[in-house]
Amino acid sequence: MDRNITLYTTTMCPVCGMVKQFLNDMNIEYKEVNVDLNPIAMIKLIGKTKRFSVPQTNINGQWVFGFDPVRILKIVNAN
């Protein structure tokens, strides 16, 4: 199963840590983009989602906002 998962985070975000821990616990590979360290990525993210908050997870083009393990697994298992 080929997945393209990108998790957008910030350094001090506790909910971002929860999503990372969940993905790690489920052995789901992902790419992390810390928007604190990459302001261009932050601008692009806001342009795509119209949201100023993190975490935001893109799974094969579908967005999950915040910590929503049920939705994450639903999308991951559907692909």
C-alpha cells in the first residue's frame, strides 16, 4: 500500500506530539514538516487549507485537522 502522508506541526504544539505518537505507535510512515522552521511551507499550507492551526495531516490528498485517530485510520485503510 503506497501512502503519501505529511504531518504539519510546530515545535511547541502538544497535539502535534499526540498525532506523531499515534502514527509511530501504528507504524505508519509519514513526513513531518515543522512550519516554525519552514515559513514558506506555512504560507503554502494556509493557502491550501485556509486554516491557521496545526496539526494538519495530509493523507493521499485528504486532510485531517487536529488529533482524529479514527479519521486517520479510516483514510489510511481505504488507500
